[in-house]
Amino acid sequence: MYNVGMAVTGDLTTVVIPAAGLGTRFLPLTKVVPKELVPAFDRPVLHYAVREAMAAGIRHVVIVTSPGKEAMEDYFKPSPHIEQLMRDKGYGADDDELHDFAQRLRFSYPVQEEQLGLGHAVLCAREAVGRENPFA
């Protein structure tokens, strides 16, 4: 059994982040911005979750998403133009962190077509995780 807050050991290298909900409590903002990309301080909430997972030894991040939330995938894709702009504007440390995500992590984005609850969202990650593989 894995204890929350302890470093990941052994073969636990995958995390599933259910992010398919519609964010109805944050409407109208979530009409165009996924709730997971709403900033908390200076970064999106999803950024903090991925950073913590990477620090714990995770190498595969599975973000269960829904139609219309492609911005989450775009956030973690390398973008040389934006990365250069960030360095030019003095945001080199932020760029380094995004670059680390792209270099050290593998991302998968299974889609939950219909919101049928948290358990269903996790089930949608089955193929990306693998049937017998442990995950956080």
C-alpha cells in the first residue's frame, strides 16, 4: 500500500488526474477556460498537480479530459515560440519548469465523453494506465 505524502517507490510511476468535469460552478469563465487551468496564485491548478506528481517520481501523467478541453493538452505541449518569449521577458524559471515537464513526463489524455462520475472518469483511464499497472 502506498501512503499519501511519501515518496513514490517501486513500480508506481503513473498518476491519473480526473479533469473531465464541466466546472459549472465557475461559469461563465469555464465556458472557454477549463477549470483546471484557472490560476491559483501565478500558475494553473493543474500545473501544481503535475509538478507535485513529478517531484514524487511520477513519469506518466494521465489527464482524463472531456470534449472542448483541449487547452489542457496544449498547456503541456512544447512551444518554442512561447518558450523564447518567456525567456526574453525574464520568465526563464517558469519556462524551465514547463520544459522539464515535456522532457521528463509522458502525457496521455483519454476522453470521458459523458460525465458519469469520478469512478467512470478513472475507468476511462484504464487503457492509458494498463489493466494491471498501479497508479496514483
